[in-house]
Amino acid sequence: MKKTLFALAVAVGSLSMLGGCAMAPDQGGPAVVEKVSDGLSVMEADEAARKLVVKFRKDGREIVFDMRLGEPMESPNPDAEKMGLPTRMNDARVLDAMGLPFYMQMGADRFIDPTWQSPRVEGFDEAGRLADFGLLRDSESAWASLALPSWAEDLRRGAADIARNIEAMTVKEAAPTTVPIGGDGALNQKLLGAVEWAGSSVVKWDYKIYEKDAFMSGSPYDHSAVLLRGWTSSYSIAYTAVSCNHGACAASSAMTRSCTMSGYRTDDGTHSRYFYEEDQTTTSVNGGCSTGFAAIWDNYKHVCNDDSLIQRNAIYYDSSQSRTGGTCADTYKNYWGPGCH
């Protein structure tokens, strides 16, 4: 359950590999690359595990992209490759220097790596967290020139798209004040009095629902996915997590429409929110329906909009949603995104 799934497994072993020798990009197996491309350095590239770990360093700060290559999207975008976007259901985390995630992404209904869990968003340096979001944004151009094994190309496109859209993810429409993310890796000086330097926690939550025409432009049906956001008392962004629901991820460049939850929901003191849920029978974490997926027909299976509905309600009510019944197993066809509260 939510209250017990916060211990995040950090790839400490990967960090120790930085001193190794480089391998040819397409040789396969774990690879350690010493050469840095515009601040990016590959820490681990393991084709067998479909795992890519890359560090980005700038102005004395560093963040780590930890990614897993998923299966081809079940709700694909036919223009994805032309747009330079991923075509597979990849998972991703972006970690700060302490190994704490401030961005998480689930491609399908559960994490590929069963050790991945959602964190308690607490005890972080608020100004530093904003700077890390700025660092994530600044990594976009570096991804274009990073040499990677061919199997990891889809992950490279996905990481660049996360960086491209992270600043838009952190804007709250009609917020009383929203502290912007850092510029050039440093927080704007006039904002320093608005944030705590250490010991900050998430105290409020909201969500955005993103949509696009399903399968192709002009389709009467929607593909939808959800963005969860955690905010401090200073209205600065502290945590982001997205679903992809078998297709394009929330906030992806492929998405064309969105709505934002009105106001905020107060944290219950755990500094966590239901969205990705721990399976009660295993150690894995789920974020969508556990019934079979059907891209079009929803007869006792589920479509992406069913996933979005239970994710939206889990966030809003901070409660577990049925992944086996209700909208996940009915005959009603949720062809459209669920809309925002």
C-alpha cells in the first residue's frame, strides 16, 4: 500500500562503474563510457536488461537518468519517429545527487523493474530541487549529440522529450504564486526568500490530464495519460510523476490537449500520494488496470482512458482504486479522456 512503498532502490552499484573502460556502442552487455558529451556521460548500458543509466552534470550539480526499455506501444502514434519521439512503453526516473527521484514515468500498467517504488517526497533542499528541475530542462540539447547503442535510441528520444517538456509540467495555471524552476542550473536570486533551504516536504498535490487524438490526427477518440505533481508550501514544484497508459506519456510532445485540476489537494502528512500503487501480493508497483488491454474494444478489458480515470481518482481522493473491477472490467467503452475536477 501507499504508506509502505517508499523505500527507493538506488542503483549505487552503477555509480561505482564510472572508472571502467569504454565498450563499442553496439557490442551489447553493460557498458561504461568515460567520454562526456555536453555534460552527459553513460554510466551503464545493458542491452540484456534493457537498462540505460546516464548522468548529466552542469555547474557543479548532477542528475541521473535511469531508464528501462519497454515493449512497442499498444496505442502507437504513427508520426512518432518523424517527430523524434519514442515508440515504446519505456519507464524512467530522474534522480538528484542524493538518489531521490523528482521525475518518474510508467510506460504501461506496472514498472518494468519491480524494485522501483514511489518515494516520500520530504527532507529535500527546496532551492536545490528547483535547480535540479532546471538541470533536467537544460539537458535536452545534450541528448541530441550523445552516442548510444542502437537498441537505446528509443530511450534517448524519450529522455530528450522529458527534458523538452519539463518546464511546462511545472506551471500551475491560476496559481497564487508559482516559483519557476532554476535558470542555467541556479535559482533566480529574487526567489530565494520564498523557499526553504533544507528539510522541505510536499504539502499539496494536483494533477493534469493530457490527451491527443488516438492513433492518428482526426480520430474521434482520445488517448490520455496523467501527470501527478507535488508542491511545497512556497508553491514550488518538488515532484512529478507521469503515466503513459500504453501510448504517449503525459506531457509528451505528442499530446495536444490538457486540463488542470482546480486548486490543490492537501497532503495527509505522509508526503505521498496514491497514483502508482503497490501490488498487495507482490513487491511490484502498478499504475493502471490489471485487466487485459484492448486498444479499441473495451469488453471486460481496459483502454488507456480507463487507466487515466482510476489514476485521476486515486490522486484526487488519495485512495486506492480497483484495478480488476469497475471501469477496468466493464463493457462501457471509455473512448475519451476523463476530464479534470
